Amino acid sequence: MSEKPIRPARHLRRTGLKHAPLLQSKNLLEILSGLKVPDGVLTVLLTFLSALTLAPYLGGRALWILGGNPVVIPTLSEQLFWTIIIITPYIWMLALGRIFHASKFKIAVNLFSASAVTAALVTIHSFYPIIGLTAIDSSYLEEHEVSAWYLTAAHEDAKYKYFRSEPINLELEKGCALRIERIELSASGWANIENSTSGFDIQIFASTSELLAPTFKSHQDRNNSATMEASMANTLRNEPTNAEVKGRSTVRINSTDLINENHINLNITYDFIGHTTKVEPGEYSKKKLERSDLVIRNTNAKLQLVGWTLYGDEVELTINDPIIRVTGKEHCSLPSWVLRQTN
């Protein structure tokens, strides 16, 4: 009598214990939710991650809260800025990408996607550094002496004298952006004025494009100014076509401002944040302040000082070796920043 083969229990066939069950791939939020982490904690986690992602774009800006005063979002150091740009896509991958208990192929796809996003963000921010300029906590200071004597603005004998300094290179690296916040000018010289008061226009330009043709010849040359006929006087108002930064003030000089032998001290501040000018010894209300960010790509940024007058007859202002101080904030591409850190 043959024995019948023993069949496996019915419940064992249903559960399929022949093979170990496969674990379902999950993301970090699903794992935390499965561990009974409160939804409030998960909400805080996502809020923090969102704030971290937006920090390079909203830092330094004012956030208006209903019924309250504006709150300025903190700025970032260059190192922290680039750290956030690089690691944020990977943090989002951990939070939302189902890589836990996933196959190697799926993990590789997620890593490749996060790396592609990181590379794209670094490329965009490096090519357009002005995107993150507001969020950067940086300071920029550069001071130059315009090595030139006898820079004269005058009107005499129906002719006008004006001066334009040679363009001065700013020490900015390729791939950097500069937001000029203030330009200060200090100089000494002498003046001859008509009656009791006269006015002289002093302009400053900063540009990555071509500036005006200079009148400068040599340091101690008495002809470092150019002369123009009265019929062409209005062309003195010409400005560089594509200058990103333009500052103009009209200096008011009274006879009481002159020191011994008509000597005078001149101090001008162009404040592009408050859109104001401060002029010593005095100023007329006429002024001009325009500013956009400078981005250094293929050409350097340059400064130029220009002076002229359309005031009455027999007036003259001459300055020597003016000093220009530029302050603002700077932000560079990742390669430029790394190169600066290694030098």
C-alpha cells in the first residue's frame, strides 16, 4: 500500500513562505510616519527644509507680516551660501525620494537626479551671481587715488573747460558681481567764483562697458582738462552709453567757503541706498543717482571721474589727486570663490 505525499498546510501555501517577503521602498517622511512621529513634527521638518532651500534667494530681504513691522531675513556667508546650494537637492532626495529598501538601480537614479539639479543650480548661480547678491553677507571696499593734477572745470572767455579722468580698473575677478552702495570723493584744490557763489558739476561713473574719452595727459601737466566752444557746451552733459552706475552732484561754492588764496576742500558722497548725496562745502538740489549691479564677464569694471560747469562767466574749480572710495557688496561664482580661498 503506497503512502500519499504529505501536502503543506493550506495556510503555508497562502502566505508563500518559500520566499522572504520583499520590503517596500520608502522615503524618510514615510518611515518617520510609520514610527508614529507626530504630524506636527513632520510639518516643522518640511518648513525648515523649505526655509533652507529659499535662504539663498530671500536672504537680506524684508518680510512684511500683517499688523507688524517688516522682518529682515538673515543673510548668508559665501561658504554657507554655496553649501546650501550644493546639499539641498540631496536633502530633498532623502526626504521625498523612496530610496530606503530600494534597489541599487533606483538609488542610483535618485542620486543622479539630485546631482543633476545641484550641477544646474551651481551653473546658474555662477553665471548669474546677481541672483544671490542680496542674500550674501559680504563687504566690498576699494580706494583709488586719481593721480592727476590740474583737473579743471571752468567757464572763461566764452569757452568751457572740463576734465575726464582715465578709467580706473576695479579689482574684481571674472565671474563676480558687485553692488555699489556708496562712492565717496575727497579732494583739495582752489576755486575762482563769480560774484558770491558758483556751481560745478562733478560726476562719477562705474561701468563694464566703454567710458568717455579721458582728457588726462600726465600727472603734473597743467592741461589735463579739455576746452570746448560755447556752441558745444551742451555736449558736456553726455554720459557713457551703458554705464551701470551714474552719480552726479552740483557743488555750490560760496566766497566764504574759500580758504587762504582761494583754496578749498571738496568732499562728496553718493549714497545709492538712500538715493542721496552729501556735498561739502555745499550743493545745489540738482543731482542724479542711477545704479544697477556690475557683473564681470569678459571686461573689467572701471571708474571715471568727470567735472564741468555751465555756470556764468569767469568761474573755475581745479582739484588735484582726488581720492575715490567705493563700498558695497560682492558675490562671486563658485569657481572664483574657491580660487580665492585657495590663494
